[in-house]
Amino acid sequence: MSWTPEIRWGIATFIDDEGGFTSVAVALALLVSLCLVFAVAQVQWVAARSGDVQVVADACALSGTRAVGAFSVVAQVSDACVLSLGLCATLVCGAGLITALVPGMGNAGLSLVERGRSMFESRGQFAASAAHGLQSLERTLPALIATNAWATADAYRGRIAYRGTALAYPQESGSSYDLAEDVDADDLADQVAQAAELSNKAAQDKQARDTALERGWHADCLDDPSCLYSRADALASLSVDENPHFAHPDGWNFGVALDRARAYYRARLAQESPASSSVEEQVNSACRFAFFEYAAQATAQGTYQEHPDGTKTIDLPELPHDRASMQQTSLYTQVRWPVTQEGSSRYIHGYTSCPKAQGNAQSLAAVSEVDSGTCISCPVCNMGPQALGRTASASTNISNGFEHYWRTIVEASKDFEEADKRYQQSQGELKELAQSQSSLYEQVLQQLAVPRPKLCPPGAWGCVGVAISGSTQIPVGLTSGFAGEGELPAGCAIAGATLAPDPQTAQNNVLSRFFDSLTQGEEGGVAGVIQGVTSLWGELLCGYGDAYGTVGDTANKLFDGLDAVGAGGAASWLKSKMSEMVATLGFEPADLRLRKPVLCATQDVFDKDGSGDGARVRSVLQQLPAEGSAADLIRAFGHIAQDWIGEQEITLGTLEIPGLPLSIPIKVRLGELLSSS
């Protein structure tokens, strides 16, 4: 059955009688499709090119922010150098204070403090020049930001010409530089000079004390040809506990010799008996017994005490060594010797069974009565002062006698006690001086523990990038008989960017690389060349990001190392006090994470600045020059920096490397700053 349309509205041109499309319909459909294709292509091209100006604005904002980040790194390295130099100088001065209190190390301590003062001077000079240099560099930041963004926009120039720049927010610096604050260490140097004088005196006293101690130990324990230890072993057969031996003066004291003498005389007193029945031996034995009894009592009353404050009380008894010294003891006046009346004379005897003792026994007498004339020495046993004096002399004045070495020990103990009193007095004076030094040292630390400089350079809150694209014709390939020619009008866009810390760079080693670059040389770099103070500064510099822990650990390591020079007494007290001060005072750590530019809402930047609107941006868009150099751009916005235009670099200062005869100028090349940003 044939199809018959109910109503025909002139569409027979497009639909034939059988209901199919005619050739005209197909041709028209193809024509419309081609027109739509070319139109959509033009729209897509226009839309894509229109969005490119926003990409350029984003790039301008990021590029300007990178310049701010580069400046922040320069400022942070400068601050790290100033802080670490100050801390290094303080720790070196502290080491000098401690060392100066060590007897005999006064001059070494003075030398350390002078080195610390020199470092403070270098720090002050570098801090002043760095502060001036950073301020100069900071003044160029708006120009650097603008020209850096201009160059970025120009790099996008192709078929479409782009012009762009970036605006810093805030426009003016809000930084405060406290780098140039001086640290006064003159009072420390004066204190160290006093400490050096006192410690040198204490060293002399300590040397005299140690010499006396060694002399006493030598007589007690070292055979030359014999000693107290050997004679006690040979004559009294003392046990090991009663007769200890010390191979070295360490651990020995005069109390050891006193205890040995006490045990010796107790044993000799208990063992004493005549070796034969001869008159001479009987008298000698009686005299020895009297002497041992006296010596046992005298040594029992002797004293050796060590007190908590380090002082000692020493009182070793002097035993008689001849008749004259015997007459100064109770042996001379002790009433113990038998007396007989022989005719008209009273004879004094050495023992009761003396062959001459035939008369009536009289009351006992002292040998002093022979000298007074009330008694006469027995002509047979010859008892009298000379007999007792000979007994003491026999073992004192020969090198194999116990009393010979005891006398040397007693004399050494007197010299030791006198020198020790002088030494303890010097230590007391040093302790008082150390307390004064600790107060001064704390003042120096407090000067260094002030808050670090707060940077707020132009662009600290962010940068707003602006870009303008010129008008351009739609490409010929997109125009034909199916679509007419067209033009992409000029456009503009703005974007915001700011610096955000990169958590992945929390442990960055930018300062470590900076330190290595300063100290490396032709002879193999740091190894084998950098020692002592330079290494100390390197630790503090590279630990700038964790100042509290690094300073405390470094101070403890440095001060503990002074134990090798004998930092005891006042020096030990000051060392503990200073370590405590460094730990409790603390230093504000620095955030060393690198800042990377990130896009942000433009309104956020406006809000931080307080401008509230984009009036400044609109003004800039109107003033952007169509062509020209970076200097033309700077002048267009009023950022005139005649002292910067054409300048290649800015010198921040000259850094003197601690411990090395090196002075290195720290310069910022503006070209590299721009390229790195």
C-alpha cells in the first residue's frame, strides 16, 4: 500500500514519495553539520585560549612567590650564622671559664676566652653587615617579584602576546632585624684573668701538696733502700691487713702510714724481750720497751681525718731521734727506772737486777734526775739520758730503721698539710669567683636567647599575579566558507599564591651544605683540617633548626670533655652550673622546612593585607606596558630602585670561620636569585 501524506507543507523537496530523504535534504544536512563542526572548533579554540591567560596569571603569582622564598632562605642562613657564631663563642668562653679554674690551666683558659671574644667581635661585625645587606635586599623584593613574574609571562609569548607581573603583599617590609645586637663579654675576660692568677697559685700549692704526698708514699711503700712497709714486715711480721702495700700514690694517704705505725708499735711492744742476759742487752731491751710504749701511745693519739669539704686534719707524732729530742718528751721525765742507794750516792739502773744494784732500793726515778744531779748513772749498766737517746737515734739515723722512714713521713705530712691548706683556700676563692662567673655567663646566654628575628618581607603574605593577553585572529584553519573569520579579544586574569612549608624538607641539610661549602679546601675539605672550634661551630650551625636540644647536647659534650684537663673543685661546680643554665634557659628553635609556593584564593591574600578589594590590581592592569624591559616595568609601578638597577650582587657581610684563618664574603647574586626562584 502506497504512503500518502495527509498534509503536505512543501516538504516534498526533502522527502520523496516513498518517504525517503531526497538529495537536497542530504546536501543540506551535510552543509549544516560542517557549519556546526567549524563553529564548535572555533568555540573550543576560543575557550582554550581564553583559559590560557589564567594559567599565565597562576605562573606569575607562583614565580613572584618563589622570589620571596629565595629571600627567606638567604635570611635564614644569615640568622643561623649569627646565632651559631654567638652560641659557639659563648660555649668557648664557658670552656675558658671552666679551664681557667683548673689549677695550672689559667693561661689556657684565658686563651680560650680571648678566642671567644674574638668570635663575638666577628659575630657583631657580620650581624651588622648582614642586617644592612638583608634590608637592602628586602627593599628590592617588590622589584624582584615584579620582574620575575614579567619574565615568566613573557616566556608564554607565542601566537598570543602575554603581559604579566606579580604584586607583593604586604608591599612594605614589616621585618625587624635584631641581628646586630652586641654581646658584651669584657666582664667575662676580666673574671678569667683573675681566675687565671688564682688557678696558677692553686697549681703551685697543688704541686707542693702532691710532691709531699708522693714523698710520704715513697717512704712508706717504696724501698729506697727500704721503707716503712718493708721494715714493719721484717721486724714485726704484721699481717697483710695491718701492713698493706700501695704500688702507686693513688689511693694512698698519710692515714695508711699512721695505721701501719700503730700496728707496728703494738706488735713490737708485745714482742720485746732481751736477746741475751748481758747487762748491755738488758738495758737496751728496757730502753726499747720504754720507747715502744711511748711510740704506741703517741701513734694512738695521732690523727688523720678527711672532711666532707675536702680539707684534712693530719697530726702524725714526731718520735725522738736523739738525746735532745728525747728530752722534749715524756720519756725524759717519766718516773719508771729503779734506783738504789749505794753509800752516799743514788744510782739509777736500767733494770732491777743490775749487778750494781746492791744497796737499798729507793723510789723510782726519771732519767731527767741524772741531769738535775739527784741521781747518778749506774757505772755498770750506764743507764741515763744518753741510753734512752741512743735507743731512738739508733733506728732513726740509719736507712734500715723503721723510725728513719717514719720521720720522713712525718715531715712530709707537715708539708702536705700546709700546702693543702693553701690549696683549699685557693679553691675557696676560686669557688667564689666561679659563682660570680656563672652569673655573668647567664647574662651572656640571656643576650643570645632573645627571640629570633621575625621576617615579614614584601610578599610574606602572598603574591597576586596579574596577566593580560592580547587580541588575536582565529586561525585560518578554523575559518572557511562554513564559518566566518573571528577575533579572540584581549583578556585578563589574576591569581594568588603564598609560601607553604614542605613537611618533606623538615630535615633538610641546606645549612650542612652551606657549612661544607665554607670550610672545604684543596687539602681534602674538612677532614684533617677542621678541628676544635670549627667543628663546634659546624654542629651548632647545622643544628640551628633544633637549637634547644643541639645547644644543650653540644654544651654537655664540650664541657664533659674538660674532665681530661682535671676540671674538679670549683671548675667542676661551674661546669655543672653552666650545663644546667644552657639546658634550662633554652633557645628558640627555627623552622627549617623549605617553603614552596602554592596557589591560594586571591581574596585570602587581600584579607591578610587588609586591602579588602582589588583596586591596586585594577590599577596595575591599566599600567602594564605593552612592551619594554624589566626596568621599564619597575618604573611603571613606581618601584624605583636606582641602587639596584644594573647591580649584579649584594654583599651581606664577611664571615670569619671560627678556628680557621679564613674570611669569606657572603654575597647574593641577584641574577642567580631570580633564576633559582
